[in-house]
Amino acid sequence: MKIAIAGAGYVGLSNAVLLARHHDVTVIDIVAAKIDQIRQGHSPVPEPDIDACLAAGDLNLTATLDPDLAYRNADFVIIATPTDYDPEMNAFNTRSVEAVIAAVVAVQPTAVIIIKSTVPVGYTESTRRRLGLSNLIFSPEFLREGQALHDNLHPSRIIVGEQSERGRIFAEMLAAGAIKQDVPILLTSSTAAEAIKLFANSYLAMRIAFFNELDSFAEIRDLDPRSIIEGIGLDPRIGSHYNNPSFGYGGYCLPKDTKQLRASFADVPNNIITAVIESNRTRKDHIAGMILRRCPQTVGIYRLTMKKNSADFRQSAILGIMKRITDRGVTVIVYEPNLSDKTYADASVVRDLAAFKAQSDVIVANRLAGELMDVREKVYTRDLFSRD
């Protein structure tokens, strides 16, 4: 099959590497620097597994800025462009998706277009009707930044939003590229697939919010949160996974997906999704308050990233905590190796780790690292299990 993938981010590149093992894949992006990096065998996103596969050079993969070259003769086009939540629209901004659809229709109108960008519930069906398209399908991705290729090679499930032969073919293409065997495949409607994506991420956000509120309770009551979490996790209905407290859920997906799902509930009775969003805000208030209780003159922020093997600061929970601290007049400095600027969010960037430790009265770390153990008495963290 000839496959074009629009978007050279985590989703686009991980799918490109997966499919280029058995198919002719072309990646297209509007950022020339990303295309240049791919052509040179380097990943434009910081993920070691993708970087290693591109460097090996044994994939049937090309990269281009040219829509005609990318889409001409394509059997499938995968859209993996950003859809940020727009608070003024109270919805995802889907303009990048629509731009790709228009470009594909102009060049190769018979190609099957697969949307992997996250979109509102009902978007694919309404776009089909509005544009008079019969070849538009939604297929959600369930990937983690920094481990996107691993998650594509070992998928928990493959979901395609069309019960058809072409839907089955696309699902089997993804399964054939995976290392994991006997991957569960679900063919459903695109609207149901869109709901699966948003509800799945909102459930994860809800689980994070639950364990964070448990941790806040334990911290205020001077209890051992680890033993409480371990105790309730022994119930097999709850389990001991995805239970490590943090400063709040953040990153690119969970904040925007919960807000989009809340917007989709506009005419439906609901309480939970709004409560999850509010709980995340309350958690940041609590964390900032606990830091300020130590009466620091200078607070050091150790890393802005939310996850290991990621350089993405988008919607990082620590940013909200930084703002709460600076609003109280406390000096904030940042240690973040991925930053090249001298300042970030009204905080000075300190590149020397030893100097950062010395200047900080309190060091705030969402995830504890070995290089902080020599100043452990300064560190404020809620990382109980040393994992994401």
C-alpha cells in the first residue's frame, strides 16, 4: 500500500515507522526543519526508539513538504496534525485537519482519509456530510509521548471508526506492523470511536485526580499515602497501576480532551468531568500552598516536562504551580536542559545543576531523580513510587 501521513509529531512519526516496515510511506509536514531531520535519519521529536529506527535507514519512508508528491496515488492518508483546545470556541481547533482534507481531495480524491488527530464527538460524520465525502474515517490513537513507537508496536487495542472492508484492511495494516500478537481490533462507527478516545483519556484524568486527592488528604492529615494507595490497590477491581501521585495531570492530551468532553456534555446531565477538571486546579493550589509553607525566598523548579523521554512542556502542571508561587512574590528559577532561553514564564533559567541546587531554598520536582538525592532535604515532591 502507498500511505501518506500528514504531521511529523509523535503520532505521525510513530505510525510512519510502524507502517513503513511493510508499506510505502511518505510523511508530510509544513515545518521544513522537521522534514530535513527525517531525511537525515533523525527524529524531530525526542523519542529514542523513533530516532533509532530512522537512523537505521531500513524503512520504506520518505519525507516531503510537497502535498502533490505526498498524496498522489496514495491509498490511505493518515491525518496526525495538532488539534489544540480553543477556549473561545469551547472546542478543538480542527483547521489543520480540514486543510489536509482539502489538499488530499484536490490531489487524490479516491484516497481513504484516516483522522488520527483528536476531534470532537460527531466531527467526522458532520464533516462527511458538509463536504460530501464518503472516504473519511476516524481511528483514535492511544500513545504516550516518549513511548509512542513502543505503544504502536505493542498496542492495547486497535479501533477503526468504520465497519467496512477498508476499515478492516486499515486495522490489519496496523496489526501487521506491530510486534504484539493477537491485538484486539474493534470496528465501530467514527462517532463511537471519537467518544472512545475522549472518554478513555478523561477516565485516566479522573484516576490521576483521585489519587492526587487521596495524596492531598494524607499530606494534610500526616498519614502515609503510599501505604493507603498500596492497600486500596490490592483490590483487583482497582489495581496497583496508574496510581503515582503528581502535581496534576498535564501534557498535550488530558487537559484538552477533558475540556472537549465537558463541552460535548452541554445538553447532557453530568457532574464527573467538570469535577475532574476542577480537582486538577485544586491540586495545583494545594501543591503551591505546601511549597509556600516552607517560606522559601527562592524556589527551584527541577524540569518542566511531565514525562520521561519527553521535551514537551505543553500544559505541564508545574507551569500552573510556578505562576501561583510567583504571584506571591517568591523568586522562581528553573533547571530544564531542553530550554535554550535565559528566562521562561517569568523565571530565570539556570543551566548549571550545582548552581541551581545551591540557589534554591526548595527544589520542586514532579518526579524525583537520582541527581537530586544529595539535596533530598530541599526537595518537595509527591513522587511516591518513582514512576510516571
